[in-house]
Amino acid sequence: MPDLEALKKEAALRAAALVESGMRVGLGTGSTAKYAIEEIGRRVSAGELTGVVGVATSEASDKLAREVGIDVQPLDPKPLDIAIDGADEIDPGLNLIKGLGGALLREKLTEVQARRFIVIADHTKLVTRLGEKAPLPIEIARFGFLSTIERLRKLGLGGRLRQPGAQPYVTDNSNYIFDAQLPEGTDPAALERQLKGMLGVIETGFFLGMAERAFVAAEDGVLEMVS
Ligand code: 5RP
């Protein structure tokens, strides 16, 4: 049984090594991004990095970053030097599905402002086409969510409202998430345009053409993918 945690950490350390003093850094969300935040915090606490500002993509990452000593500030219009985050799927062109951790809106808002967006993952996230293994998370407004889901179904999307227990999952932005199954042959760019024009849809988990580089860890080493 391969130790996926060790692989995630290996990828995260490669990306965290790109952070330099004075940088404004987008801090991702999830079990892989956590290792990057911890490493950046370690370097800050050791005095190896000074003047680093972090912008967190979720309440959880905000809390962790503060705990490890990173100066966390809200997203403002100034560009970020780098953003480091995990992904749920990575295709050969470095297009991504993100949002199984529920932070897609803040992640996209943050990562689109980064000069360099670096993806970190273990090899299980590699796919030949988006939607192959993971659903596409779509953040939708709570008000009228059943109507929005009806519109999504009319578009040919199967899937379900994310509901881990008795109640639907609620994002940091107080919205719901519909996890859509993508039919084979889906054109991600075309679907993204349709979804972004749909009433009730707040954001999608497609991160197309955004990543500059990915560090993908496997048992035989870290694969570096460049867009
Ligand atoms: C959160 C995300 C995460 O980056 C994605 O789910 C990957 O998480 P993990 O590193 O835990 O597999 O998009 O919204």
C-alpha cells in the first residue's frame, strides 16, 4: 500500500521551496495544501522567510496558517506572487477539477490573481480527461437550489447535492455544492461557459488554463508538469 500522505508531502515541499521572502502567497485548501502551509510556516518561524503574506482560500487554511505563524491577510486587488494548491483531477494540459474540499470559489478568486499557480498532488489525481474519476463540484446559491439543480439536469448533468449527513454541505460562503457527473465527451471549456451563464450557479470547479506547473508525486519520484 503506497503511503499517499508521504507523496502529498513530497509534492508540497517542492512547491513550498519556491516561496521567497517578501512574497504574497495564495494558500490552498485540502490535505495536500496543508503540508505546504505547514512548511511555509516552518520556514517563517525559523527566520528563513521574512515579510511573507498569506492569502487563505478557506477558513480552515486561514486557521492553520495563523497557527503556524504566517501573516494572513484578506484578498485585495494586488497580485499574488505565487499560489500553491491541491487538485482533485489534473489532465495532461494542466487543466484541473477542484473543489471536493468545498473551497472552489475562494480558491479560484485567489489563484486567478497569482502570477504563478502551482499545483501539488499525488499521482492518483492524474487523468486523461476531466471528469474521469471525480465529479465536478458546482457551488450554487441556497435560495432556489432545487430550481438550479433542475437547470443543471436539463443540461444533461447527473449528480447530486453534496449532503454528507442530514443536512446539505454548506461552503464558507454559505452556499451549497452540486457534485456533477460529467458525461464522456464533455468539452470542459464549453460547459464552463454554459455554467457561468446559468442563474443560481456561483462558481464551478473547473480551473482551466490557470496552472503554471504541477508537482505530482509517485513512488518513483516527483513528476514536474509545465503548462
Ligand atoms: C479544495 C480543493 C482541494 O485542493 C482538492 O480537493 C484536493 O484536496 P486533497 O489535497 O485533500 O486531495 O480543491 O476545495
